[in-house]
Amino acid sequence: MNTGVKITAYAAALAATFGAAYGVGTGVGPVEEPKKAGHGEHAAAPSESAAADGHAGHEEGAPAETPGTAAANTPGGLQVSEGGYTLAMETPAPAAGRSTLKFSIKDSAGRKVTAFTTEHGKELHFIVASRDLNTFRHLHPVKAADGTWSVVADLPRAGGYKAFADFKPAAPGARGITLGVDLSVPGAYAPKPLPAVAPTSTVDGYQVRLGGTLNPGKAGELRLTVTRAGKPVTDLEPYLGAYGHLVALRDGDLAYLHVHPNEGGPGPDVSFTATAPSAGTYRLFLDFQHEGKVRTAAFTVTAGAAGDGSGTGGKAPAPATGEATHDAGDHEHG
């Protein structure tokens, strides 16, 4: 019997900031009623408090967000500044190919922040996605003593990208924040169409099947099943303290959601309970680790689709396309 994976999410914070919340479910069997939990809980840190999480973090001296403000009702990743913090890119126009990205998080006085709380094994998580959602990079930059972060990223094509910084300042009462900023890779731009809705994604010989529903304003289970050569993978390895990470980006504005498994067995099923903030098209990116390597399976889904509204397809399985990769040089394993 496969062991279910219990999922946590941006529960209370996203209820305010995204108009919806991720909850807790089980990976196998009936899905339990989602429980509200703190963002980013995982097996390595079950004692993290929900009160310490969210998207309106602040440092001493920075203005705090209050309920009812514009920031409190803005989806994650759509603002370059929030709660007194700003994502400042030093390399806003990197060259195509492998290049070094540099940035910092600045406080309300314009000073570079150097103290962060470690979550999921890192002080800060950095994600870059192309505007057409065909390229996705989940990176882990290195911080210098002065608060400047740097990381090598492979941005294969000219065009528009968006970078997201997911972090929690090390300050009393601070909460998690996700900031977003635009990047521009110079050159002739030829956008690719969004990959079609398909229930199966193939990556490095692994097949990941997506089942379940994604509905606006209504919780539904997203269940991802990992197989290889037709056999279930039951020995997924923890990556940053979890058996799988899921990032969801909304087509059009690239509004950002990021959730992690909490505790449970190592596959083949990884289950998430999600509520779409609106009807529309979304791109899902599942990170999982097996045999020492992190891989990313990507899917296109629609929320509020005509018919049953599942949005995860209903036709014969077809592999999803697009570049959704993890560069082994950008990740620490183990």
C-alpha cells in the first residue's frame, strides 16, 4: 500500500493574499477536509508556527501590513516591494545562456538585509520563469556578507522572464514574503505557445501523471503519481526536507503559489489540496528527487474549464512539453 503524503500550504496567508488557500490532504485514499496550517511546514520542522508565516513580513523599523491594505489582498509574487522590503536586481538584463544573476533584499531604509530565517534548508528560495511559462528554474543562490545574493542561471532564450524571491526575514514577528521582479534577456524574441493541457509529463524517463481538480473558489485535490518504466516509484528521496515541492504560476500575470509536503511516505503519490484564486490557465511545476537527482515535471491546467471543471484534461495521456529543468549545479543534494 502506498503511503499518503500530507501537504501543507500557504493557508491563512493565501486566504488573504491570493483569495484562496492551500490545505492539507492525504496522498492515497479519500482526501480529508483540508486543515489550515502554516506555510511551508515540512517533516524536518513540524513545530513551525502558522502565526510566523505568510506574505506580509517586516523587519524592525519596517512598516507592518494591516488587514484591508492593498498589499494584503495582492497575490504572491506580483509586487517588487512589500512590507518594507524590496527585491533589487543588480542584473536586470542578463545575457542568454548561462550567466550570473545578482540581487539583494533591501529594507525600507534602502539597506541590504543580511539576516534571514532558514526554511526548507535555505534562507532564500529563488525561482525564475519565462513569461511564456516554457522555462522554469528553481535556484538556490549564495549570500555574500554584505547581503548580495548570486546564482548562475541558464536562461536559454531572449525575452521576458520573472524572478521570485521567497524568504522570511530574521526579525521578531516577521512573516514569509514572496517578491517578484521582471528580467529582460536581450535579443530577438520569439514566444512559444503555452504547452497544451495534458495529464502526463515525462522527464528523464520518469512519467508523472496528474489527476484531480483545480477549481476557482473551491478546494480540490491534485494528485501526482511518479512512475518509471511503468513501475511506481516508491523510494522518492527528501529534497529540502520534503518529498515534493509544487509551484503554480498563473498564465498572464505569473501570480505565484508554492507548497511543500509535510510528512508521509516516499511515493509514488504526492497529493496537494488547492483552490484556484480565479478561473484561467495555470502552469504547475513539481520538483521531486530520486537517486540523488532533482527533476521537474511540468503541467498546464485550467481552472473553471467548461464541462466538469477539472482542468487537468480528460483525453488520452500525452507528454507535456516545455523546458522545466533543474540544473544539478544549482542544487545541493542530501
